[in-house]
Amino acid sequence: MARQKLKEIVINREWCKGCGICVHFCPTKVLELDFDEKSVAIRPEDCICCKMCELRCPDLAIEVLTYEGEDNEK
Amino acid sequence: MAVKDYLRQRFFPHMWCPGCGHGTILNSLLRAIEELGLEKNKIVMTSGIGCSSRISGYVDFHSLHTMHGRALACATGVKLSRPHLNVIVPMGDGDALAIGGNHFIHAARRNIDITAIVMNNRIYGMTGGQFSPLSGTNIKATTAPYKTIDQEFDVVQLAIAAGATFVARSTAFHAKESTDVLKKAIQHKGFSVVEILSQCPTHYGRKNKEGDAVSMLELHKTNTAKLGSKALEKNPGLTARGIFVDLEKPEYCAEYDKIIAFAMKEKVS
Ligand SMILES: Cc1ncc(C[n+]2csc(CCOP(=O)(O)OP(=O)(O)O)c2C)c(N)n1
Ligand code: SF4
Ligand code: SF4
Ligand code: SF4
Ligand SMILES: [Mg+2]
């Protein structure tokens, strides 16, 4: 199975209401709220592309863009 | 098609409070529709009144925003006249089971091919936090400052008893599971009921000291367990999630077509 790799975490700052759901439940603590109470990806390199932030966001404000990584089954 | 293409983006950001579970239910539902590859033109969303009911304004389908408690009655009319369309009816707990309780049981009894979604935040969100038939005992509401004494309905048991042929429950925390269950519910031929536990941090959360949306979602995680799981077996006090009923029974529109065909034949002969 080819593994999903992160291209970009896109956060719509106009739609994000700073509820912190994505921040709290991210398994690798990729996200944080900034001074404007908007979610930002501060550690994108730790993202495991589970997309749970995107699926749980009540404001449809977050999108995890991925691409197919190289095959990891040798 | 991307999920955003199913939205009326001009109405965003939406009106729901920060962390309101209703937004996550919209999110899960759109993904179900996307994964099923349904055409926007083949979907009718009918809703009543409440924070939950505002959902029909945000989707780029055919939509009817009707009267409090009457979404299923209007949906029944739509489905009977255009049985080839997918009719989806998201409702609040008050909308579906207080004022709309009678419509709910009779739609289930007829087994009409409609997907009913109960967005259960256990409170009247829109009108400021009155308790609902799904609040249960020992909760604080504006109409119960000394806590409720009313027992709640079990939506799943009620729907099954009334005749619904697909009945499931999930939560806003279990977003992927919600999407899976909603896909099956939409595909089911007959009356499907999906109860999705939602959170209203603004009224229910604040009055009942359940904290913000994050801690209310933690409760969805700790207070529920999957049907057939070890966790549920060990602790039957947990709320069960999963598919409770999935059966085939005569569907109302199909039976109605047969009656029309029969009546036409009688007239001719
Ligand atoms: C016939 C009628 N009765 C009462 C109301 C007032 N009302 C509006 S929304 C609502 C309840 C909303 O609660 P619920 O259905 O649980 O939806 P939520 O806002 O919690 O999503 C009530 C009582 C109304 N609009 N129409
Ligand atoms: S879950 Fe959505 S709305 Fe909430 S903080 Fe994250 S991006 Fe913003
Ligand atoms: S995709 Fe998963 S790991 Fe990546 S930011 Fe979202 S929740 Fe965190
Ligand atoms: S009042 Fe409650 S149900 Fe209504 S939008 Fe706010 S959090 Fe959601
Ligand atoms: Mg409600």
C-alpha cells in the first residue's frame, strides 16, 4: 500500500472559529491556536495524514492535502 | 466532486457557535454523499426549525426549510410525488421527538424511503436551552433550574418499535463512523433513522458544567461503546453505537405505486 504523504494543511481563517477540536484531538500535536484564535499547523512534519482534524472540524475550515508516497511494501 | 462543492459557500462561515456538534454532523453527511457519488440534483433535504434545521440552508441540494416538527410530514409529500429522489431529513431532538414525535413514529410505521437524522444535543439550542424529551433526568436547563425529573426517550428503541427498518447511532466525535452509517442509511430502501449525539457547548455544556466542545466530545468517547464490543459487555451503562436494525420490508412509495396500478386497472375494466 502506498502511504499518504502530506502536501499541505490548508486552514480557512475566515471560517475557523477557534473551537480547538482539531488541536486537542490531533494525535501528533501538529496544530495550535494562534493569537487570533485560529488554528495553524505549527509542526506539519509530524502530521500522519489521518485527516481526523478535517473530518471533525465543525466549520469545514481545515483540509489536509496529501499525495501518494512511494510504496512501502518491499 | 470535493466536499466544498456540496456547500452554499456564500453562507459561510455558518451561524453555529464555535464547537457546535451540528457542524461536524454536516461535515460527516457531506462526506457520505460524496463517497456515494450522489448527484446534487437527486437530493432533497427537508428540515424543520432549530439550530440543527439550519443545515438545509448550507447544502447545495434541493432544500426545504419548513415548520418546527413538520420536516417529516413535508418530506413524505416530496417523496410520494418524486420517489426517485433521495430525501434526507436532519432534525433536532426537540424537532424530531417533542413537537414532531407523532410525525416521527408514523413515518417509521409506514416505512417510507426517507433518511431521518436526529442531531441529538439533548437541549433546545435555538431557543436558549430548554430541556427536551431526550435530555433525560438530572440535567439543568432554563426550564429546569433545579434539574430535570423526566426520563428520556431511547431514540433507537422508539424507532425500532415504531417500524423503522434501519436504525443506527453514532456521535459527532466518531466522525468516520457517522459517515459510514449515514452511507448505509441513505442506501437503505425504507425508513432509516440515524441518531448522532451532538454537543451544544453554549447551552447544555455551560449549564451542566460539561465544559467546552472539546470536553463534551471527550464524553462522547468515554460514555459510548460499539455494539458487540467487550467494553459494552463489561459496562452495559454505556450508550451503544452501531447499526441496531437493518431489515427489508415493503416500502411505502412502492406499495402506493401498486395501489395506483390496481386502481387504474379496475377503472378500465
Ligand atoms: C410551532 C413552533 N413551536 C415552537 C417554536 C420555537 N422553537 C424554535 S426551535 C425550538 C426547539 C429547538 O430545539 P431542537 O429541535 O432540539 O434543535 P436545536 O436548536 O437544539 O438544534 C423551538 C421550541 C417554533 N419555532 N415553532
Ligand atoms: S476544528 Fe475547525 S473551527 Fe475548530 S479550531 Fe480547528 S479549524 Fe478552527
Ligand atoms: S491529519 Fe491527523 S495528524 Fe495531521 S494534523 Fe490532522 S489530525 Fe493531526
Ligand atoms: S446554541 Fe447550541 S445548538 Fe445552537 S448553534 Fe450554538 S452550540 Fe449549536
Ligand atoms: Mg436540540
